[in-house]
Amino acid sequence: MPLKNTPGEWGSVSKTLHWLIVALIIVMGYLGLTMVDLPISPHKIATYALHKSIGLTLLVLVVLRLLWRLYAGAPAEVPGTPRWQHVAATSMHWALYVLLLATPVSGWVVNSAAGFPLQWFGMINLPALVARDHDLHERMASIHESLFWTMVALATLHALAAIGHHFIQRDATLARMLPRGWLRIRDQGDTP
């Protein structure tokens, strides 16, 4: 499998970044939804620190994914895809990129406005993006959560569209992002 994207398929770098980001978002969702209910303890502090470190990692991975996409391009449309579906898919991808950048940045602002230090896995200290501000912290915490749920909704639609392409339209859309051999790409003449 080539590293770089080809006209017919996403390359291994794009696939790896895509699925790594998906896995980390699932972990982040779990941590974010459970950590707020933990009792005050060293475990809660460690869980918040892990959430923040993974969030910073996601921010870097998304920037790398965007830079790679600008460098490597994207595969051509699957033949026979209606124009409106291509426009919708492109819009969805870029909306997800915006959310994948905005969500961790908003979390960084939440952390900064709370006055907490920010470290990446205890190794690198990062600066505050804003001064300590209780009202800003509360507003940004709400925005951070809204961005997350919007991302979940769009990612769910994105996944359902890919599954629909595979099972209803019977094209290569989903197979092009999976590791080679996971799904057989059906020819138009194949029977279900």
C-alpha cells in the first residue's frame, strides 16, 4: 500500500492518521463524559491530565493530517457518485477538520481560564492561552461540550454515509479508507 494517496485510494499515512484520530476521539469521549462525575481524588486529577494530554495529541495529529492532505491530496471521486454527494462529503470533511481543531483548542482555553497548569503527559509545559477568568471558563466549558457533541453528530453521519455507500450504493467509498483486504470492493456486476 502506498504511503501517499492515489487517485483510487487513501494512502497508508492518511489511513493511519484517520483511524488513530478516531480511536483517540472515542477514548476522549469516554474520559470526558466520566471524569466530571469522579470524586475529588488523585485519580480524578490524573484522569483530567490524561484527557488534556490526549486532547493536545489530537490537536497535533489533526494538524499533521491536514498538512498531509494538502501535500498528498485526496483520491478522486468514486465513479458514479452524484455531484451533491461529493459536495456533501467534502463539506462534511472540512467541517470535521474545523471541529477537530476547535474542540481541543477550546479545551485548552477552558483549562487556561480555570488557571490550571497544562502539561503534555507530564513532559512538556504549555502556556496558558488566556488569563484566569471564571466567567470565560464557564462559557468556554459549555462551548467545548457543544463542539464535542456537534463533532459526534457529524462523525456519526460521516460513518453512516460511508456504510451506506458500501451496502446500498455498493461502491468503494468505505473500502478506500479501510486497511487493504478488510472489505471486498464490489464490481457493478456483482450480486448482493
